[in-house]
Amino acid sequence: MSKTDETHDIALPDQVQSWGPVEFIPLDRQNPQKILDSFFEREKTMQSLAKYTEIDDEILLSRLIDAGFDPTTLPALRLVPLAFMAWASDSVTEAEGQAAVWSMFESQLLQNRAAASRMQTWLDLRPEQDLWDLWVEYTRYTLDGVPASVRERMCSDLLHQATAIAMSSGGFLGVGSVCRAERVILDGIRRVFDSYE
């Protein structure tokens, strides 16, 4: 009897014989280890974000993480209204883009490469309404307990920067009136900061 014949005579356990065709897992399906790694990475980001912001609201922290924020990119969130202002006329002109970058400089955001890059993506690609809603929720949370004088200064600075962007491409030689869509954004900023009075 040949070795080949001997091999065929070996009785396989019932469990092995009943396996049938093997089903291969698609390469793009996450394996348990990747899922576990992703979970721990998210927990690590949440802890660092909670420590950085002193936010103890897990729902808000989860929303920030789902939107792609971490301690390095979060500073860009406070300038979200400026991105919306730049897009108020359905496109970002060169003058509006330059005014937005100047606001980034004034806010010292350019010193943070990750945050500045995040802001630039909103100027390149129109942000969704969800981002504005997240800015509102985050701002209201962080303003809770802040003295009125500080809130007024923060509101004034943001309104000034947003208005500068609105005026940069309006009227004659960049000097003109603020359009209706831009006024809506300015009013939205005021409402967030005035909601504590």
C-alpha cells in the first residue's frame, strides 16, 4: 500500500468531516482585534479630550470624537462660524479666504498646525449643518459659568472677525453691506452668547 492510500484510510473526526466548504472572511471586514483596538483608541481619545477640555458630559465628548476632534484639532471648533460666514454666498472668494486666514492668525490658530489644517478644510469644502450645531452645543457648555464680561469680549471678537469676512467681498472695493445669509450667521452667533442673560 502506498503512502497515498494510507492517507485516504485515515478516519477524520466527525467535527472535521462536517465542516463542509470553508467560508473565507472578506479582507475588508474588521477582525475582533481591530475592533478591540478601535475601542481602546476611542477611550484613550475621550480621556485625553475630557482632561483637555474639563468636559464631563460623555455625550458631548462622543459627539466631538465622532466629528473627528481631539485635543490638537479642537481649537479650530471655536472658529466654525467664520467658515460658515465664508460660505454664506455659496462659495468662498479669494478675499473671503484671506480674511478667514487673517482671523486664524489673530486667534493664534496658525500656531497649531493640526487645528489650522482643520479650519482650512472647512474653507475648501463646505461644512455640514451638524458642525454648526456641534459648535453651538460646545460653546454653550464651555461658556457656562464664564463671567459676563468675558463672554461679551469673546462674542465681540467673533462678530468682528465674521463681519470682516462678510465685508471682504461685498460692495465697491470690498466695502459694502452684509447680505441676508450673512446676517443670519451673525444673529446665530449673538444668540449663542446671549443665551446666558
